[in-house]
Amino acid sequence: MKSKIALAFSNCKKQKRPALITYTVAGDNTKNNSLKILNKISKHADILELGFPHNTPIADGGQIQGSSHRALKNGIKLKDVFQIVKKFKKNNPHKPIILMGYFNLIYQNGENNFLKSCKSSGVDGLIIVDLPYPENKSFASKCKKKSINFIQLLSPTTSKDRMKKIIKDSHDMIYYISMLSTTGGKLKVSSKKILQNYNKIKRISPKKNLVIGFGITDKTISSLKSANGLVVGSMLCKTITNSLKMGQNPVTKLDKVVYNLKKKII
């Protein structure tokens, strides 16, 4: 049986467009608002990434760090993240949710306990930023047994030989980091160059769903729409920050932003 993530990509391919993948931090700016945001933006997004907040992130730029800081200040714990997913899934059972974060929270919780919580709350996939291949093989295999997608990462510096091994071991989605930067960095590489690199990866395994993340905004998204999927994160975290500064409702603000992003890739 196809996973919800694989089904989302199949639907987008039928519509001849990339999957729109959003990233927000669980608990930003409150647990309640975080759930409301997911419910709202899921009408436009095809797959939702939800970050579990972390106080020492290694890949997150300023915008996502700001979101994590707000969530942690509000006392969010890992159990609350699973609670948000569970409540979201109750009303949106078919919409894929991918949790994204760092391995030490999983390690502290115990891999088996963590995956049990993922399964019972309805998590469809995991992106663990600091658990690279081949160190992730054992954990990725545990995920597969639970029918949870472990999403491998590729970057512009990944060698072709290493790329082949990672792709062979990947599940229903692979994440290509568009540039050497933390999240939210300005796109330092031209869209043309990103797509050249992207197409080289696609030629290794054309059927695999390969998405592009890092540096994608409303300004750059349409130039990359030949990809299988596009991830927008920092721009959404920035929208929450700005709407809170202006005393606006972050839920309605994000709804508009994600709606406009979707229009650009149809």
C-alpha cells in the first residue's frame, strides 16, 4: 500500500505541478495557534513539515531559531508536539505530516519510544538533520518497519558515489538542500544551477520523489516548479514573527501566504 507521502506526490504529478511542502515549528507561537496554523495551511499545502523546537540547532537560520525560541519559551515539550499532530490528524487523516528536528531529542527519549509516539499520533515521515547516512541506516530501518518514511538529505557537495548509496536506501521522499547555508539564507545559487544539480540527481533514480529546500520564497518558487516538490519554511516563520510584531493574527496571515505560494506553482 502506498504511503500518504507517496500518494501526495502521485496526486501532484497528475496535476502536473510540484508538491508544496510547508515548514512551521510546533508550538509557534502557542500550541493552540500551531494547530490552527496547520489546519488552515493544509488546505493549500500538500505535505506539512513540523519542526520540533530545539535550543541548539545546527542547520536552522535566524527565522526558524526565532520560532523555536517562542515555542520553547511557551514551555513546549516533545509530548506536546505529538499532541498537536494527533489533534491535526483527527480532522485531516490523509494529509501527510513530517516531523523535522535533531537526533538528541530522539536519543533522550529512546528510539523505540519515539517511534511508538510517532506511530500513535499519526506522523508519516521524519527528517533528522544531524543523523546522516550511513549512521542513520539502523534508525531508518526501524522507521520503515513502522511504515514511517525516513527522509534522506542530499547537498551540492554529496559525491555521486555517495548519492547513489543514499538514494538506493531512501524511502518515498529525498530532500535536496539547494545551497551550502543554514535555512533562510538568500538564494546564492541561480535557479538554473539548482535545477542542473537537481536533474543530475533525478537521472540516478527518475522515479524517486526529490524535493528542493533552503532559500525558497514567493520570489524564487515559480522558477523551480519543475521539481517534484518545494519546501518553504523560513519565509513562513518570518511571517509569524512579523504578524506578532504588528499585532496581527499569524493564522490568517499564514493562510494568505501559503495560498499565494500555491498559486505560483499551479
